Amino acid sequence: MWLSTKHLALGRPSQKLAKLNDGPYTILEQKGHSYLLDLPEHMKIYPVIHARFLRKDPDDPLPEQINPPPMPLVVDDEKE
């Protein structure tokens, strides 16, 4: 999961220049609408984060979200 940095103090001179999301982090446990994340020690924030501040890792889609590659087009008897 990716963690939104909107409400985190990142030490950047401008929030516009900061990353929008940080991660990916591993979910250790679900607690209601929140998730316990495996955060590094240097972050010094409470590791239970509400779901609205988390984003699914785009490089790790759910099984039904994987789309097969499209079939090649045949133009003048050649695949493109």
C-alpha cells in the first residue's frame, strides 16, 4: 500500500514539491477501517492508518484487475 503524504511533515520547503504518496508498505493487520502498516522506525508516526490515506500499489494489482495484452492487429497479412 502507498501512504498519502498530505498530512505528514516531510521537511520540504514547499508541500507542492513533496511526493504525493510514499511506499510501498506492507499491511500487517486490519483494524476496522484502518490498517496496521509495517513502517520504518525513522517515520515516527502511529502505524495504524485509516484506509482513506492509503492507495493500492499499482504494481501489485488484484487478480481480477490483470488485463491480458490485446491481440495483435493484422494489417496486410502482417501482425502489428
